[in-house]
Amino acid sequence: MTEWHVITGEYPPQAGGVSDYTRLVASGLAAAGDAVHVWCPPCAGSDLEDSGVFVHRELGAMTPYDLLRVGRMLDKFPKPRRILVQWVPHAFGFRSANLPLSLWLWNRAFAHKDHIEIMLHEPYLPMRQDRLRHSALAVVHRMMLAAVLRAANRVWTAIPKWEEYCRPYTFGRPIPFTWLPVVSNIPVDHQSGATQAVRARYAPSDGCLIGHFGTCGGAIGDALRALLPALLDQPKRAVLLIGQDSQHARDELLKDYPLLGDKIHATGPLSPEEVSWHISACDMMLQPYPDGVSTRRGSLMAALSHGKPIVATSGRLTEPLWHECGPVVLVPAGNHDQMIAVTENLLADPGRRESLGAAAKIMYDKGFGLQNLIGLLRNEANRGNPVDKLEGIRIAGQDAATPQQSS
């Protein structure tokens, strides 16, 4: 049995993708027989009780004093302590510039001989920023990353591209990097009655319901505003925006397109079970990511795990597997006209939607399920590398879907 100490900036009942992801990892490790201690900031609400997971809301505001206090608490546990840090710079307070946390981890590695592992969800802000403060943050993020990489025994990356981003900040230190795709934060909840109720509420009679799950603001919101009015120009179609900021996105769309009020729907915040029912009710999912589809996108994983046909974008962070495996129809990010055309073709072809959905489910179950992630974290030799598993999925996915991808 391994004893884990998971450091995270958010944990349920706090809302957030990293929060939900960390709970899945913690409960998965505990279910495999390990002891798991989660160290996180305090929040309102009651902690969720997961067998074998001990939640310590001791991080406070993650000030140097808070970190020293937590360090004294960690020292009461037997060595070697295995610390797994969920690395997202903006989740650690200090307005995203918590350099003391990085130095504390460095100290834990060298002075206390702790085994430090980093799960890298996001490394740092891009260097080119419009505001001086954000440019300064981009520099601080790199300083934080360099200190953490100095301390780390292993780095897990949500996408392979992060290794390329991080290697310059190892300064030649031979750290193992391992690709660890994220899992869906939304367990599939098979309640046909609940799904049918959602569909009866939102989908046109004998028509198509187009879904979007996840963030609806920023560049994704801009893409949705460019895509949805054109797609809804045809009868018997509706759009369901699923996610915490979906109502605001709908309100913004209706300012410019008030006549679409009965065709654009938004859920607002939902429980994981409710999210599952709403995704299940959709005929297809539209996921326009500005940096491209990748294995760090929990919203994509949710759509895959529910066996939904997906139209998404390719971009600078898109791994080759998405072009090779087939289940997701790809369009270059920013090419709205092509995305509209591809979506129109898919809406007109129920058979292809069905085959794409079947292939999506195969891809998720064989390559991205929670058991595969837990096996990799626990260094189980029989789990293998995700790349190797996805090589087999490429054939299975193409056999199931035989999609004609857009380049």
C-alpha cells in the first residue's frame, strides 16, 4: 500500500475541473488499496465522504505561514512521503504568483526527502500578453515552474506538448515526463427517464439537439457566437449550452439574435448526474477549442465517454492521435465556415452520427478510463503507455466509424 499526499488548490465541494478531477484520482487510488490524504484550502460546505480518502483543509491562503504549518503536519507521517501536486498556477492564490509554494516544494524534496510528483494541467501563461501585469505573471509562472521541476521526481502531463514547454526549465536535469490524459469528470448516469425528460424539454419534435459542454466564454464563446446563428437558421434544430456560465453566454447571444430565444437553451450549474442526462439528450456535441482538441479537455472526455458524435477544432495543442483515431471530426480552429459545413453534413446523416458515437465510446473506454490513469500513477507495469493503448484504438475506432475527416 502506498500513502499519497495530494496537494491541490481546489477540492469538492469547490466547483472546478481540477477539483472534480482530483476527487476522481483520490477516490480511484483509495479504491485500489492506497491511503490518500488530500491537502487543500478551506471552503464552505461539507466534505464529500469517499472511503479511504482523508481531506485536510489546512492550506489556508497558501501563505508561507500556512505552508510551514502544513509541513509540520506532513512531518508526522512516515517517510518516504509521496506528494502529488495538481499543478495549475492560478489555483494557488497570491493572484497566481505563489512563488513561496514552489520554494516550499523544493524544500520538501531536499530538506525532508519527500518524493514529489507533479500533475501538470497547465504550465504557465503565454509570454505575450496585452497587459503588463499579465506579462509579469508569465515570468513568475516560469520561475515557479523551474523551482518545482528542480524538486520533482516525476512529471505527469495532461498532454505530451507540455513536456516540450517544460524541458527548457529543467536546465538539463533528467526528469521523467509521462503523458497522463485526463479522465471525464462526469460519470455516465444511465437513467433513460431523466434523459428523455431533458430531451422533451429542449429538443424540437423530430428534430436535432446540438450540445456544447464546458466553458462558454472567452475565445470559445466567440466561436459559438459565430457558429450557432448559422446552424439555427434551419427548422427543427436547437442548441443546449451545458455548464456553469452557459446562461450568461445565452443572454449575450440573444442580445444580437433575439429571435433565437426559443432555439438556444442554457442549463446553468448542474450536478454531475444532471450533466450526464443533458449530454445524453444531445444528438451531437460542438466543441470549438481555440488551441485545439487535446487530452487535457475534460469537457471533450465527457462527450467521448457518453458516446456522442463530436465536431471539434484542431490547433497548436492537438495531439496526432485525434487525426489518426477517427471518432472526432476535426476542423482547423478559427475556420467557422468549414465548421458550419461539417456540422451541417453530420446533422443530415444520422447513420454517421451513430457510428461516430460508437467509435467515441470505444476510444474513451480503452484509452482514457479511470482505471488506466490509476494504474499509471501506481506504476503498474501491465498498464502500459497511453500511446500504446491508443494505437490499438485507432484501428477499432476506424472500424466502428469509418469517418471522413476534415483537415
